[in-house]
Amino acid sequence: MRLILLALLALVFPAMAQEDMPAKVWLEKMSQALREKEFKASIIQLQADHIRPLVYLHGKVNNQEVAFLEYLNGPPKNAVRVGNRVTFIEHDEPAYSIVSSHIQGVWPAAFSANMADLEVGYQFVLGGRTRIAGRPGQMIRLLPNDEFRYGFQIWLDMETYLPLRYDMLTQDKQLLEQIMVIELIEFSEPPAILQEAYKQEWPAVIDQAERQDGQNWQFAWLPAGFTVVVRDHHRLIGSHEAVEYIALTDGLANISVYVARAGTSPLPEELITRNGLSLVSEKVGNAEVVAVGKVPTETLTRIAKSLTLE
């Protein structure tokens, strides 16, 4: 009888049941919601002075995740995800597909993954509550465990647990990037556009570039939680200069590292853009290393200097 009463109270007063939920549990519910719920989110992405409106739909068709992203400004540009295949459809360009478990440009992939993986680099802390898009939201702070990355704030819808707002902040709390939902609609079944996307024959996944003549560059140091997710070796069109590309991530912050033979034209030693994207270049032996990412420049410098050729 007592269990039945508690269950009824939780239904009538859901906020009361949420009061004692730790920050990690909120994030785990968000991850589950992003993977399982049928919804449409109208979104505004803010970077420096640039505002980009988006529409994102997600659902499950025959137990397979299907998602659709549409950019509302500029030439038509869409992305469709069916399972682990993402297809990009752009104006005057042939459609192409890649293997990916998410569509880049909305929420970080880590939001729908295992939250425990982020604890290496971040602490989860409960914040306050406010209304976003007309819905009550709970703030969760992701505080960096070190000075090598920036912090984040996420507001979750208290009914669906879907993200309503996402801020990237510098160490002195300056806003670098914001993604905010202005309308959130939940469906009882996948929208028709997702059901049609599931039935479509999309282009085959493009072949990854073969690592012919690739060199074995390794990092002597990386911030805790950062791992290598992509390695690619190719030659630049025109000059045919060999370039090694290495992608790093901690789940939220992404870093790109390029290694090439040192040229005669000097590169900028350091550059910081208004949206928080930093660039540094370092000489490592006879190679020029360029590291780019939305992390402090000191992080990029230390990563670039730690490269060794094995």
C-alpha cells in the first residue's frame, strides 16, 4: 500500500520526486531521452555574432533511430541519420553518406552516450531552475576537472528530460557558444518525414582514405579523458603535400591536429577567434604541427609539443 501511495505522489507531484535526483541521474535520463523519444526541436545556435536556426527531429522506426536536421537559413542543407549512417544533402552537391552514430551540429555525441565517460574530465553539479521555450528546465553544470578545457551548462526539460539549452563557457565565464530550443514538441509515434527517411535508399557510405605512407605520430601527453578518434593521411590537392590529420575528443571538446612538412611560409603561432576556436602552430623536428579546437590555447600548445614520431 505504501509503495502504491508513493507512486501516485510521484505522478501528481513530479517535481517533488526530482528534488533528490543527483546531477548524474538527470544527465543519464537526458541520454536515454535523446536515444528513445519521438520529438521535434526548433533550435537557435549562437556563435559570436552568428545566429543559425535549425530544426531537428528524432524518432525510432522498427527499433532503429532515425533523425533529420534542416538548416533554415542559406542554401538548402539537410542531414538524415538512419541507424549508424548519416547522409548529407546539400545544394548543388551530390548527396553522400558516412558512418556515424549522430548528426554533428546539434547536441554533442556524448549527450546520448554513457555519462560516466565524461566524469574523467568534468564534475556534474546541480544548478537552478528556469523556464525555456515555455517549459520548466533544470540546469546541470559540467565543471572541468582541470584548466585544459572549458565548462558547460545544460538545461533539461523537467518533463521529457530532453536538452533545452547548452552553453559553452570560458574559464572566466564568458559565453562562447549557445544552443537553445525555442520550441519542443513530443510525439507518440515517429513523424512521417522520419518514416519516409527510413524507407529511402540513401547513397552508400564513402570509402575512408587509405593510410598509405602514413606516419606513426603519437602524443606523449593528452589531457585526461581525451582520446584519438580519427587518423587520416592524404595529400593536398594541387601541391600533393602529405598531411597527417588526427582528431581528439573528450566527448564534449573536439581538437584537430594537422602535421605536415615544415614549409617556407610561416604560420601564425597563435590565433583565437570570437567564438572560442583557438589555433596554435609548433615546429616538431622537420614538421609543422597545427592544432585547432575550442579549448584554451595552452592546451593546444602542450598537445602539439608532445607529438613524437615513432
